Amino acid sequence: MATNTEHNAFHNDANPATLNGANSDPATQDFEKVTRGMSHEEKSRAQQAARFGYGPLAHVRTANGEATLPAFGGEFQPGLYRPVEGRKFANPAPLGLAAFALTTFVLSLINLGTRGVAVPNIIISLAFGYGGLVQLLAGMWEMAVGNTFGATALSSYGGFWISFAIILTPGGFEIESTIEATAGGKAFLDCLGFYLMGWFIFTTILLFCTLKSTVAFFLLFFTLDLTFLLLGIAYLQPENGAPRTSCLRAGGSFGILAAFLAWYNALAGLADTSNSFFIIPVAHFPWSEKGRAARGINKTEHTA
């Protein structure tokens, strides 16, 4: 919980008059005009919203002045968020991250051709059960705890694994056989390439939202983004009627990295002083909220 000094400083920073330098500033006058007649609580919320440009982070502080925490991959939070105290649900992020990590790890080993394995059918069970259903449920629980980013990411990747399992399932859905029968084998490779490129675009969108979070959180989405890109290229630029081996292997390599980064973030969310002898280090970018605060403290100590 923030101290009174921190609380007041936070609201002073949020005040448009402070941000703009003078009460005569047109933006400040507009703010005062719009908030005239509001209660103190409503005006405080408006000041908080102004600090964050009226975007999603405008709602990180509750009406009772509850403190917020910096970005943390273990909570699947790319920005400021509420503390976990008082929640009715546990933190669902480690579950979703672990489900994603294991399924990605196994498929990436197959893409690398480990021990000569090239047929990915074994991934169907993981993709339906763990990477799909369990990760989708974790995403739904993220909605319950108020994490929009986590809900969007985990639910979407849960849907990815379920849809990928549907594509791979022999017999029942007949997706591959139908495309090959009507348009040829290359058409199926092209379609799967389009599918993977779509996920590359989606992952890039999420990647942009991690630029002010932690290094491990950003690297998770960065390596995953490269995985989708390389796998998409492998299917769109086939060789001898099969996915291009070099791109497939490269995609598998980045997939392994993404899996271990997901496990790393999951462990960061699970381990605390009550169950572990060590806490996973979390490095924030210097331009993040946490990084700026640290630089401000260091500057104060230096001048003192």
C-alpha cells in the first residue's frame, strides 16, 4: 500500500496543472472546465486518467487510492496493475504460461527433427488438452482478475492450439485432405502459411504492449513472434513439396527459446519466500515505470 506521501505525489504528477507547468495553460483550463462540478473522487479519477493519456492504464488506481505494482511477467501484466491482496481468484498466469510452454516445447522439438521425429501427430493430445483447453481456461480466469492483456493473450493462444489440433486431426475434420484433393498439396502448405502469418501479426501486436514491461516478458513475445514468422515462411516457401527445412529448423529453435522463457515467467509468478529458497530475478526496462522510478531515486541519492 502506498504511503500518504507517495499517494499525494502520485496525484500531483497526475494533475494537468503540474504536467503542463501553469494554471494558465489552455489544457489546464479545459480540464478545470470539464471537471467543474465533479466530486473530489471523480476529479481524482480524471486526474489519474490524464496522467496516462486516458488509455487502459488510466484505471490502475482504485477509488480508495490503492497502490499499483510494476509490470511483471509472472502475472502476465505488461503495465501497472493492482496487488493480488483481496482477490477471490489465484494468479492464473503461471498455469497459462506453463500450458503454452510445454506444448510449444514438444512441437518445436519436432520442428527441429529431434531424434528423427518429423510427424507432429503426438502434439494433438497436448494441443487439445493442455495448450488448448487449460490455457483457454487460464485466459478466462485472467478476465475474472481484471487482466485484459493476459485474458487476450492466453485465451487467443489457447484457441491457437485447439485450432492447430483440429488441422492435424486425421479423419474427422478432413481439412488437409479436402484442400489437397481440390487444390493440390501446395495449396495446403500455402493455407497453413497464411494461418501462421496471421498469428505472427497478432503476436506482433502483443509484442508492442510489452515494450515497457520486463526483459523476460518482452523476450517471450519476441522469440514467439520470430517463431511464427519463420514457420510461416517455411510453409509459404516450400522445397520439394515440403516446408523449407532451414526455416522450419530456425522456427523450432526460437520456439524452444519461447518455451523456456514462458516457463521462466511462470516460475517468477509461482516462486515466493513461502515456497522457494530463491526468487526469480525480474529485470525492468530502464524506460518502464519501474525503471524511471529507480532512476529518480538514484538521482535524488546522488544529489543528496
